[in-house]
Amino acid sequence: MWTIETCRKKPVEEFFEDAYQKFMNLVWFPEPDRGNMIGDVENSMWNKPTSDADPAEIRGAKNRVNEYRAVRKLYVDHGWPDAFDGEAFVRAFKDFRDTLFGIETTAKKQYTMRMAAEGKQRQYGLVYVPGEQEAREPYLMRMAGD
């Protein structure tokens, strides 16, 4: 695991070579629409549900891994690293994000309509509404190649 202490133990050349290899091997990669870096979600301590996690938390962790794999697969499918077609990748990535956003929006609308039908107020501020992770799962699995 990366910590400031482990970085200090490496010579600077080794640190940057390690970072370079992580990019070249798609352990780390940028998300073009957000300007974020994605890094090894599969092995991240931040993506490990606790032993008493509910099914939604477990499904969310699995979806984050599949989203990571799907984006990594998009890079490979577009020629990474030797024949990378950046423009085609960005278009495919946008299609991926738009489809995922559509799935999430539909799940949120269905949740809102279900709450209204039951005479309840929708809970705002939820990261994912009930049913959203379930809706994302098949698409992310397919895109990840599972």
C-alpha cells in the first residue's frame, strides 16, 4: 500500500519508474471527463466492504471494481499503449458515461415514483438510491468483460 513513508524509502528514480509502469499497465489511468485519476480500485483499502456490510454496500464495491475494469478495457480496446486512438477512446468513454448516467437517472426516477405512490417523501442526499446499484450492475459487468 502507498503511504508517504513507503515513498520516502525509494529513490526518486525508482518512484517515478514505478508510477510510469502503473500508467503503462493501466493500474492507474485518467478519467477524461472528470480530470480524476483512477487507481487500482480492485486492491484499494477504500473499496473493501466491512464484514457486517449490507448487500447494497457489497454490490457498490463490486460495481466500483467493474467500472474500473470497464474503463481500463476501453483503453485497451482503443489501442493502449502502442496504438492508442485518443479521440475514439474519448467518444467511447463518453458513450459509456452517458449510458451509465441514463441507467442511474432511470433508477432515481423509478425510486421517486415509487416513493410518491407510497405517499412518502423521497430521501435526497443519497449517493445511490435504492435499486440504483442493482440497475448499474449488469451494464458494468458486461462492459468490464465479465
